Amino acid sequence: MTWDTVPSTLQETLGAYWDGFYAAIPKLAAALVVLAAVWAVVAVARYFIRQIGARTRMRQNLIDVLCMLAGTGFWLMGILIALAIVFPTITPAKALTTLGLGSVAIGFAFKDTFENFLAGILILLREPFAITDYVECEDIDGQIEEITIRDTHVRQTDGQLVVVPNHLLFQNPVTVRTDRDLRRTTVICGVAYGENVDNARSVIWNAVRAVDTVRDDVKDVEVFAQAFGASSVDFEVTWWTGSRPLDIRRSRDQVVAAVKAALDDAGIEIPFPYRTLTFKDPLPVRAHTDTAVEADEKADEPASRA
């Protein structure tokens, strides 16, 4: 090819491109129609999913996930059909094969991301816990503020926000503290060995029942002599109250104060720790009289003068 033939060659190439584009215009138009139809189908599908979700009171995050999955499925199908129309040699089977190989490579590259994504979908579908629930998982303890596809936001009781990957909540045991409105709590109270056990139990039981935050209307207060402590007979005091952490702390504070006041009023001793000392050899005991004290002082005088 010489410089003289370049213009003619370029003209032929551009002409071939134009002819190919002109011939492909009907196919491109048909592909655009297919994509427009897919857009309409996706819009209708999302509308129905949102309506059904609102009627069945689904979580908004779950509704968004279903809309996204439906949209992704319809768009994938529509794009494959459009490609088959524009490029007849690309059959849906070949496209799916290529997409499958690419998905494997992408899956290995973004393993953790897809793991969190699938865990988020399963959590939203199963609903083991809801927003505003207090949960405990591993070293995380707090209130759920938001559940997304990838992670869950937990506000700890000290005010710090923890963003937890969904796979951690899906693969590990999660304690939902506010699954019910009521929760049982316990304190240990000790009375001296010289006190009457039955009388002390009755005083403690009446004191706990009188506390406002104690829900004895649901389940009764339980007071059991639990063990022989080092300095006291220990009682296990159990009652039901609200399930939030603040409810537990407030109720425990009121119960401890009420039990202390009731035992004081009844004259029942809450003992301090006692210590008994033992010695290997007997200790000599000498009675100090005034005469013995004066003799000791006189014996010490020469040493002090020296």
C-alpha cells in the first residue's frame, strides 16, 4: 500500500463500516425496544413488590432487596436477549457460559463482600432480630440501629457505633435481649449466720414485691437460700422486669435499696466479712496489772537513759 492508495482504502473501510451500521439499524432498534420493555417490566415489578411489602408489613430493607433482585434478574435476561438480537453469533448459552466464568473470578475476588451480601439477605428474610432490639454477639453488646445488605449498625450502651459485617451475625450465636418485653434478673443477698433464715427470706420477699419496677403480676418473686458463704447465708433473689439494659439497672438499684432498708428495719444483720486467725503454736497470754506495768516501765528506764 502506497500513500496514493490510502485515501481510497480509508474510504472503502468507512463505507464498509457505514454499510454494516446501516444494516444493523433494525437489529439495534429491536434491541432498544427490548431494553425499553425490560425497563417497564422492572418498574412494574418493583411497584408490585413495594405494594405487597407494605401490606404484609415487611421491613423496608427487605423490600429494597427484593426490588434489587427482581431488577437484576429482569435486566440480565433483557441484556442477553438484546445481545442475541444485535449479534446473532452470541447465543444465550455462550453468553451465560462467559458470564459464569467471569462470575467465578469475581466471586473469588470479592468473596467476603458476597458472603456479607448473602448473609444480609438471609437475615432480612429470617428476621431473627429487628431494629431497636438489644443484641449481644461475641464482644458486641448494644442496640440495632440499621440493617443493610452488607452490614448491621449496632449502638453500644456506651454510645459507640459498631458496624458489624452481616456474616458475623449470621455465623455466630446472637443473644437477643429484647426478644420479649420482660427479662429475669438476679442479685445475691447475705444475712448473718445468727439470723433466722425463714424470717430473713420473708422480709426480702416482701421488700422486693413492693418495688414498682418488679413485675410480680406476671411471674412471682423467688427468694432461695443458695449457699453457706464465708460470713453469711446467701440468698438468691430473682424477679422479672423490663428487658432493656436501662430497665435492668434501674430495677436492680431499687431492689438492692429496698432489701437493705427492709433488713435494717427488721434488725437483720448483713454481715461484714469475718476473718478467723489460727497459729501453729499456742500464744502466751499475760495479764497486765498496774504493778506489772510499773515494773516494766522501771525495767525500761536504764535502757532509755543510756
